[in-house]
Amino acid sequence: MRAVIVAAAVAFIISLLGTPVAIRVFTALKAGQPIRSIGLASNEGKTGTPAMGGVVFIVATVLAYVAGHLALTTLPERQIAQEGPTMTALVLLGLFVFCGAVGFFDDLLKVLRRNSDGLSAKGKLLGQAIVAVGFGIAALYVPSTNGQTVASEHISLIRDISWLDVGKVGAVMVFVFVITAMSNGVNLTDGLDGLATGASILVLGAYALIGFWQYRHWCADGAYARANEYCYQVRDPLEIAMIAAAAAAACVGFLWWNASPARIFMGDVGALGLGGLIGGLAVVTRTTLLSIMIGGLFVIITTTWVIQIVSFRTTGRRVFRMVPLHHHFELAGWSEVNIVVRFWIVAGVCVAVGLGLFYSDFLAAVG
């Protein structure tokens, strides 16, 4: 627990104090966000607001992980997975950084071109897929000393589903789908001040709790496993909790400056990075299908976007006034702050239900 608290505290402080520095730097570099003129009240006055703020919480999370891992060295020997960074940490932080890098390139093109056209949709998806394939292979083909890999060959709900074995190649394909889907889901959600940041805090906080709970009921803990039949067969759960907690805390520090009226936007670098990390957390905690509920807001926004596209291309009619979904409610007359707060509530309810399902499975097993 000490390492998790240290990582979260360091991430929060770095992000809270580092974001205003980033605001000044990006403003001086004229790295403002180009805003499309689509008649939305929320876009008024936002042109030129610094973008690429996601760089701050990505850097804060990586530095916080280092601090938290140093704190691990003060724990008893049996509680330390290994002396250096674990493969689990490399996969999660790698997804965070490199999915963020795809977004950074997209943001950079927008700034250089002085318009909202960055990478093409295909180019962005290709970049995400390349990153996901690379780390998917690492997660499935690089075992630890006990033979366990970061990800599993089984589809998981609250743990691996024994009869859903898809093999290593199939598992890599599932990994790629989860990462790209969640990454784009967070990116679609990032459209109003603080919306994606606040929702991500809730989801990351849930995974911090799941990771720590799995650590306290870990099959690799010999003393616990001998005394209890029910344990979690995951790899490096304490580091999972540490990274999730650090990312959540870094987003809290960033939200101080990103809340309405935002002084900085996370940009695609932040949205794609957060989505990649959340997708990675779902896979490594063996809660792939449960992530549909935990990240319910992202799923809802993505699903409604798909419905709109399919409907318009097949019938020529729109189901919603505008997508992503938050713009539909803007055109319905809701204020930006009302939409953000209500969507946070939806995200919180989804997280609560997801955690409830996770815990109820534990109660059913031990009861």
C-alpha cells in the first residue's frame, strides 16, 4: 500500500505543478488547439487554448512509477516481484507512452497546419494497431521466471473463462481490439472541458482498487494461497495498482487546470494514451469483458457514434442531432457544465456497478 500511496502522491504533485508550466510553454510556442466552427456554444472562445496537455500526466505517471518502485524496495523480500521494472509495468507504461505518441503526432500536425486536420482516421488507427501489436506480443510471448505471461490466452470477465481459450495469436488479436477500441473511446469522449479527464479518473481509480485487491488475494503469495482456495492468477498486481493509482492522481492534478473553463486541453496525446492504458489494465487484470461496464461511458459514446455513422450511411438519416453524444445534448440546450457533470455521474454509476460485480464474484466464491 505504501508504494501505491507514494506513486499517487508524486503523480498528483508533478501534474498539479507541471500543468501551469506546460500552459506557459505551449502558449509561447503557439501550440493552440484549432477549433472547427460547427456552431457549438462550447467552442466559443476556445480557439488558441493550449493543447497536448496529456504530455504532463503521462510524464507524471512514469516518474511516479519510478518513485513507487523505489518505495517497493522497503517492503519484505517476498513482496517484491523483481528488482527492476516488471514486464507488466513495461507493457502498461509502454501503451500509455506510445499510444500517446500517436496522439502527439496528430496534435502536432494540427498545430503546424493551423487547422483541425491531423492524422487521417486510417493513419491514426494504423498507429494504434502497430503499438498494440508490439505490446500484445510482449504480453503474450514473454513469460516471467514462473512461466506466467502478462496477458492470458483466455477471454476474461472477472477472471479467465476456462472454456474461452483463443490461443496466443487470437489473444494478441483480442489485445489489439481492446486497446484500439478503448483508445478511440476515450478520444471520442474528449470533447468538453474536463469530461474525459474526470471519467478517466473514475475508471483508473477502479483499476487501482482491483489491482490492489488482487494483490491482497494473489495466488503467487504462497502464505495466502495455502490458506485460501480463492485467489487471483494475475501477474504483478501491486504494480498494476501502482500505475493505475498514479495515472488517476496525475489526471486529478491535470483536472484542476482542465475543468471548465479549461486553460489547457489534454489533446489526442492524452486521450489516446489514457485509452491505451485503460485497455491494457483491463487485459492484465483479467477483466476484459468487465471493462465494458467499468468504462461504460466510453462504450456508450462509441456505440452511439457507430449507430449514427451506420444510420446515416445506410438510410441518410441521423439518429442523434450530432455525435459524439455530448454534442447531441449541447444542441438540445444543455450547458457544457451540466453535460460534463451528468456524464461523470453516468461514468461513476458504471464504475460502481463494475466494482460491485467484481466484488460479488469474490463473495460468491468465498461464501
